[in-house]
Amino acid sequence: MTYACPLRCVHCYSESGRRPARRLDRAELLRVADALVSLRPAGVALSGGEPLLVPGIVEVAARIGRAGIPVALYTSGWTLRPEQVDDLARVFARISVSVDGATAAVHDRVRGRAGSFDRAMAALALLDAAETPVPFGIDFVAVRSNFHQLEQLCTDVAPRFPRLGQLWLGAAVPSGLASRAGFAEHELLTDEQARAMGGAELPARLRSLAPATVGVGTSDNLTLQMHPDHVANGTAFRAMQIEPDGEVRAMAIYEGTVGNIRTEDPMVLWNRAVARWSDPFVTATLGPVRTMRDWAHAARRIDYHFGSAQVRARIDNRPQFALPLLEVAR
């Protein structure tokens, strides 16, 4: 919904907080909502940047929800205020708070902002105490520097919130800043760690450590890769990702759009996106991918090939990867 964000996550897929917000006004947001409803999707997720910075987010979610389509919210929790909680609980089928560490030291380092862990915990506490109950959970992006805290998230963080329903732990994917040269070598999970995220043993162990009322899931997120084999067997990630200005990405984690949902038929855009999945350049680039490092290299090639001149300039100007110094919370 916006690229505005108070955080500076080291892996940010959308480079939010580092580029223009590109946020639509109320009328345009509602137009996009109506276009989404016309597609009759299984569900809609609102994210960012920080979607709670967008005025009218409740109205947009309510518009989609009235059509019988469940709407999920993904937030860092940084801006969540007590007076917002009941309105959010009324219109969202699920709220996920991003938590990328079991301690402030690790979470704040990944999220690039001192105090972000405490803000996330405060947001979870507000949801836990809401008068209007809403299913809520934690969304954890696993990188090398927080992988060692998966178990601690289950034993130390999850029990703090009796109504917490879900821990979803997914491997970081090479998208946006996480596709930078150097990130794969230092922060994307090792191939062994990624296999563990997609296996059976690790989630079983984590489930045994978490409260019995909390569902625990892990993923290597390979469905997002759009590998030709996954496209052929129907396991690729089938979703329409819409940029804050209405531009529609052909594939969720890669640059390259196929038109704008504000001005074009949504089904035409969907069909263009599906066609991109089997584009000869895409299949030739992703077909040989076998490792996380291969995937990062392929992502950079796809982004540069299908990205606009503006996108290529942004890619060229990305800083070399380094764990950031924390910005002091204000």
C-alpha cells in the first residue's frame, strides 16, 4: 500500500523507507479495492512498507471484506495505537506482526531501528488484549543472523501472548535488498538451513517448544522462486502483487510489471503475469538454479532484464551489503 516505512530492514524486499512512498489517494485506493474484488481472489493481503501509515486502510479492508473476501494485514507494529485495534479487528481476518528476532538485539539489528522489537511486542500485547478478538500471529523472516533464535522465539516470545495463534517462519528470499551481491554470501540462509526450513524435522521440533495453542509453520519459500518445475506442476506462488501506485508485478519477488490495475482490466493483467512465468528468459534463468547463491544471481538477472530504466537505476545505486548501525528511535 505504500513504500513509506519507519524501519530500515536489512533485507527489505521493497526497499521501503528508501524511495518515494507512491501512495494512492482514497478514491484511487477504493478503485483498486474494487478491481481486486472483481477477480474474486481467495484472499487479499495488505502490506508495505508500513500499511498502517496509509489513511483509509480500514475503509479499503472493509470494502474488500464486504465482498466475502478475507483480508490480512502485515505490519511491523511500530505505529499501532490502542485506539486503532478494535477497528482493525473488525475488518481484518488476520493480522501478522513482523518479528525477526527473539531478542531486541537481534531483531533491531535486522530491522535497522533501535526500539523496533519493543514496538512489535507492544503491538502484539495490544492485539492480545483487544476487546474485539482477531486472529493474529508473528511473521518471522529467517536469515543467518537470526536463525539461531528460532527455538527461543517459541519458548520465550510466543508464551507472552496467550491468544497468539500462529508463528510463521519463512526463509528470506533474494528480492529487493536481499538480492544484493554479498547478501547471499552473508545473510541468506545456507542451503542446509533452507532445507531445514522446508523439511519436517525443524517444524516438528519448534512445535514441541511452542505453546500447544500456537500453530507453527516453516517454509523454504521456494514456491516464490517461480522455477519452471514449480510452474509446470502447479506449486509456484500464484498471486497478483500490486505496487503502491497500482502497477502489477508479473512475479511477486522480481521486478518487472505488466500494467496498472487502476487503468486496465485486472484479468488481462493476470493473464499477462501468468504468461511471464513461462517467458523464455525466465525459464532459462531459473531452470539451472539449485542453491541460494544461484537464486540470488538469477534474481538480479531477472530484475535487470524486466525492470524499467528507473528500476535499473535503483538497482545500480543499491549500497553494498553490510549490517547497519541502528538508528536511534525518536
